[in-house]
Amino acid sequence: MNDKIKAYVGAMLVVALAVASYGVLVYVQAYAKNVNPSGYRSFSVTGEGKAVAVPDVAQFNFSVITEGGRDIATLQKTNTDKVNKALDFVKGQGVDSKDISTQSYEVQPRYQYSSCYTGTCPPPQIVGYTVQQSVEVKVRDFGKIGNLVSGVVDNGANQVSQLTFTVDDPAAVQDQAREEAIQKAQAKARAVARSGGFGLGDLLSIDEGYNYPQPYYAYGMGGSEIKSDVSIGGGNAPAIEPGSQDMVITVTLRYEIR
């Protein structure tokens, strides 16, 4: 009887040890996958999504530059009066104050240099100053861009530059391109799994790359002068076409093989 009990107990111990060993093995495998996702048998697929970004905001800078003698206060007042006149025109065209911002304000000396052929040359002398203020304007009604570009010069600006077109809030366009990219990658993953004869497991990782459209410069390259009071002031307003650009997002999905 004792031998039978011993044999039974021994068998139960063997079974218990086997169950425990299996549980430990499963736990170790699961833990290994958690701390080391590369331990999965996996594969990756890539999808590309594209959405058209139509600019809804135009931006341009205008500058007022005043040169004069050594009376800085008078120069500043003269320049400020010209800037205010241009700003009054811009606001009169319906541009909100929040879309107008000063980008720079500078007071720079102007020097006179002596022509010295012999002997010691005297240091350059300050003969006057130049005051310059640059203002950025955002335009949401594209029908007014031409008149604004022409009008600021007619109202005191010396330069207009960097006319660009951008998307004020690109998030919606990005989401559209991203959704298309993910759907294409998912469809490709299902096709690969079918062709390979294996099951599609959990999504292990997702990586994203993008090619967002840069601001579109309507004239020349960024920063080039597009208008001056000498060449265009008082003329017809230029025709402006904002165009469109593609926003491209690429996603890479990595799946577990089952």
C-alpha cells in the first residue's frame, strides 16, 4: 500500500513539475517579448499617402526705410508716420490686427570715409542714420493680395518682399495623408500574410516619414525683393495665383508573424 501511495505521489509530483515548467517557459517567452520586441518573428510593410495642400494664407513683408541726418528723433518720427500710413491702408483692406506683426526695427549709422593716399587716414565719420521697420502681413482673402502689395508702396513702403503661400493649419491635410498611408500598409500586410501562408499578428511598431510642402514663394526665391516704389508703385495690382502642393506621408508597420 505504501509503495502504491509513493508511486502515486511521485507521479503527481512529476505532473506538477511539468505544469510548473510549462508555465515558467510561457512566462519567460512573454517576458522576453515584452523587454525585447525584436524577439518576435516579424515582417514590415510600407505605405504612402498623399493629400493636396491648398494654401489658405498668404504672407508678405513690407519695409519702410528713411535716411537722413544725425537727428535720430526726427528720422524715427518720419519713418513711424510712413509705417502708420501703410498700416492704416492694410487695416482698411480688412486685414485683422492679429495678422499684422512687426518683424524688425533698426537704426543704423551712415558713415563717410576719407580717401587717403598717403599718411594716416582719419576714422570714418557718422554723417547720418537710416531707420528701417519691417512688418509682416497675413492675408486670408486672396482676392485682396494684389491691391495690398501695390497699396503699401503707394502709402509709404519702400520694399515688399517674401510673398509666400502656406496652409495655416496643416493638421487636417496631414491626417488625410496619414490615414491613406496606413490603409495601404495594412492592405499590403494582409496580402503578404496570405501569400506567405501565415497569420497576421499584433502590430509591433509604426514609423512615419513625411514630405510636407514648404512655403510657396510667389516671386523669385525667398527673401528676394518683389516690388519697389520706383518700379511698380502706382501701377496695376499684380495677379496672384497660390497654386497647390502635395503633402506626402510614408508609414512603416511591423507585424508579428503567427
